[in-house]
Amino acid sequence: LTVLNAGRRYLKAEDLSGKVFVTSGLGGMSGAQAKAAVIAGCVGIIAEVDEAALLKRHKQGWLMEISNNLDHCIARLRDARKNKIALSLGYHGNVVDLWERLVYELDTTGELLVDLGSDQTSCHNPFNGGYYPVQLGFEEAKHLLSSNPGKFRTLVQESLKRHVAAINRLADKGMFFWDYGNAFLLEAQRAGAEVEKRGSNKTEFRYPSYVQHIMG
């Protein structure tokens, strides 16, 4: 319902075939995002750093395909988008790398390859394993979390700033991003990322919450 209503509200589209939804998280509640994309008929690319979560969703049939190669993910995205094929593709990697690759595609080809975006990392708990920084691999980040939590926190906040910068760039070109109620925008703001609504005070974010804007 969230994906369908986001399409209706932001894209003015009842039919989401050929539309691309990019997000992250295939763990608990976030695991449903892959299935939601296919039910809605769009192309869903979902990033997940934890291979165990990724493989679980693939085994369940919620993910149609998995890949750790961004070149492959972009090629599959383009093909499914062009041919209006419903697809759920799990990218085994950090979502910041995925967002930054989409910015690179925009800058080099002029193509905006994503229509809808969100995030379901566990940003309500970002410094204790809920969000993994893009600068490190999953196992390396887990080790740093236990050995030097202060450094881990710094890397998470740097990663959040890169995360938001990429989303902002794509949103400026017409992608519609929403907050999934996971404290992503709040923690990004605390990290110093540019998430405030333009022309307003710091209590308003530039992206809406799915609660008021989509489900409401």
C-alpha cells in the first residue's frame, strides 16, 4: 500500500510498471519491501549489507534475484524498466554505493533511473548495528563497532551525509523520496546532512513521512 500510494501521490500513476523504487533493508519489517515492489508491478532494487538477510529473503521467494555487482544491477534495472517487467533485485552491498552509482548514471548519461526512493535501515539505532557505514565492509564494520565505537559513530555520520547528498541530487531531478518512520531523516540531520525543508525552520524536513503523506 505504501508503494502503490506513493506512486499515486507523487507520480500520479495508478500503474507502476516501468517505474523504479530504490530502498534498503531486507531484515525484519523491511524484508517486505521486495515483495511489495513486485505486487505493485514496479522494479525494486533493495540494498542489504547482511548477506544472511539477503539469502533468507531470496530463499523465501520474496527476492527474485540477488547480486553484489553494481554494473549488473544497473543493467538489470535498465532492462526491466524498459520492458516494464516487475522485478525485485537484492543488491548485496551498501545502499550509499547504490545511490551514488545512480547519481553517476545521471551525471554521465543524463538518465534519471529511479522514480521512488526510501530507506528502511534501522536508523532508530544507528550506532549499534542499525546502520552500517559505506566506508567499510560488513565484517570490518562489525569489528570496528566492538573495538572502537566512537570511530564507528563518526563513520556512520559521514556515511549519512553522503547518503543524503546522493538522494538530494536525484530528488532535485524528479525522484520522490519519503521517510519510512525509521528515524533516517532525524539521524541524518543530527549528522549534519542537508535534510531541512528549504525556507523553513529546522523542525521541518524536506522529505515527507509516509504516515502523513502516503498512508494518511
